[in-house]
Amino acid sequence: SGSSTGIRYSVVSGGRTIPVTCSPSSHVTGSGAQITASINYKASTDVPAVFLSGGIGPNWAKRYLIGQQVTATLGGIGDLTPTTIHWSIYGGNPFSDYIVGNRAVYDSTTNPPTLLYTVQDGYGLLVPLDSLDAQTVIYHYAKPEGSTAACSVHLAVPAGAKPESGIDVAPVRTCSVESPTFDTRKAIGAATIEQPPKLAGLFLSGAQFAETAIGAFFGSGTYWPGRVNTPSDFVSTYGYGNWQFTQTIIPYFAVTINNTLRTFSLNGVNQIDVRFNYAGESYPANNSWHTSEDHPGIPFGAGYSMVQDSMDSNTYVMYKPGGDGSCFVPLTVLYWRWDGTATLGGNNIWSLSTLAPASISVGPDYPGHPQWVRNFVEGTFN
């Protein structure tokens, strides 16, 4: 007869000693003949951990730019099987995606509905964190600060292994989230009745801006000089990336034509101002100054006796870093508004009235993403 018990081993990994006990024990008994017994042991020392990809730096000291794609994966689980899993991402205003797309417009009176037209940049949508119950999650950051990716998971063990109920683990990984540097200037004019040789109408105009390092601009309704600079250690891996202005507006437009009042169909609706990248312009984030402008208004037409234009605008500085899967994030926003009413008098002279002077201010850094469901180009005068 004889017996044996499990043998305790010490496994050294990464400077740490991990004790491993192999069990169960064995016991055999026999007489009159030779009896041979053997037991095979199998042990593993996997250490579950969160692994980050993208950005720059090693896994234990990852650095990301806002807008860069982050991929977090639960690893180090060997032949264990995750049965329930949930991620929590703290810090950095994480989100899944930001989508700007074209919107199809259908004639609902037909069966099936008939496609009428497609509106470019017809919607902008922020997708919040989702799909947080997978072994790998993908997301982005919108604000520079420290962040933690925490994974709570139950791991099932192979048949015959211990503990039979499985293992609960909660590995975490920290990283830093960074931003490009940026700078924005502003200037705004006033509600003005313009006459030939200019286009006759009610316009926001007369803005003036001058700085030696940037340049001098005058005459338009509002100017927005800006610059964005991607940190050099990210540039060497991903390039400069780019930035642009994006503008959403809530308007109120009305005209009286041949004694009939006509109003704009999208009055009071938050909408994109024609294009996602305002005026179709985008710039490299290499610290060079670029200036955009707006000159809103309504020209006079035949039979017009009243023109009213009121507009609240949010003009965002949007940044997109280099790298696969990156998306736009807002760096800051300019809030500006103007209003004016032009009325044709009996002497055939236009007079101007306003509720308040035109104004412009800089909003908070890293505001929420611009979102909309309509495009200004869709509007008509009813």
C-alpha cells in the first residue's frame, strides 16, 4: 500500500512568487503483485489583465489623444472561459462613436414609400458607450484627463478543474487622455441694411478683426480665427490630424411679399448650417492660423415690404486626430446671435429695428458634440 499528497511548487513570474498546490492526493493498496499507479497533474498560472491598444506608450502607461480609437481587451485568461463580463470606463468622457451621415427622405403616401431625395449631412449623432459585455470593447475619449478601464468578469474553469464554481476577477488598467493645444479669436458686426453696389438686403455685417500674427479682416458678419496643434510625440506616429469649424443654428426667418407673411419651414429647429465642415474647409492641426467667417442675411426681392432675420448659432472647433478609427471631438464652441427687422416705409426707404445688439462669446472647452436631425438646405418659405 502507499499514498501521495499534492506537491507545493513556487512559480516565479515577473519578480513575483506565486504558490501553486497540485491536488488531489492518491492512495493505492494491493497484495501479491506489483501495482503501479500514476497521476497526471495540470496547473496554470494565468493572470487576467486589461490590455489596451492604440495611442502611444506601453500597456501600463498608455497615452491617447481625445478622438483616438481605444481598444480594451480582457486577456491573460488561458483556457478559462468568460461567462459574464461587464466593462466600466471612468474619466475622459468616453463614448462609442460620433456619426455624421446622409438622411434619406421618402414619400410616405406611396406603398412602399418612394425615395424622394437624400440630404447630405442630414444628421449628426453621438453614440454613447455600448456593447460593454464583450471581451473586447472599442471607444473614444472627448475630454483630457486620467481614465480607468475596469473589467468585471466571471471565468468558468474546464471540467474537473477547481474551483468548480469558477473564478470572479476584476482587472483594471489606467491611461492618460490628452488634447491638442488650441486658440480661438472672434469678431462680430451688426445688423445692417445694405444697399447697392452691395447686394441689397438685411445682413449681419461690418465685423472687424486685426492681429499682426493672424491678419486683418473687415466687412463680413463675423470672423473666427483659430489654430490647433497636435503634440509632437503623437505627430511622429499618427501625423497632425485635422480640424474644422462646424456650425449649428436655430433660426427665425420671415418675409412679407405682396402683403403676405411667409415664414421659414425650419424656424426654431436646431439644424446643421449647410455642411458638417463649415464652408467645406478643414485644416491641418499644425499650429497655423486659419480664419473662417459668416455673413448671414436675407436679400430684398420684388414685392418685399418686411424682412426679419434672427439666428442663434453654435460654432464648434472640431478636431480629428490621426489613426485608424479616430473621430471628431469638439475642442471649444463660439456662441453668437443676431437679429434684425427691415421694414419698407411709404417713402420707399427701408428702416431697421433690432431686439438686441449682435453678440459673440467663447463657450466651455470640450463641450458636448453638436447633434442635429435637419439641414438648413431643406428649409423653404411657406
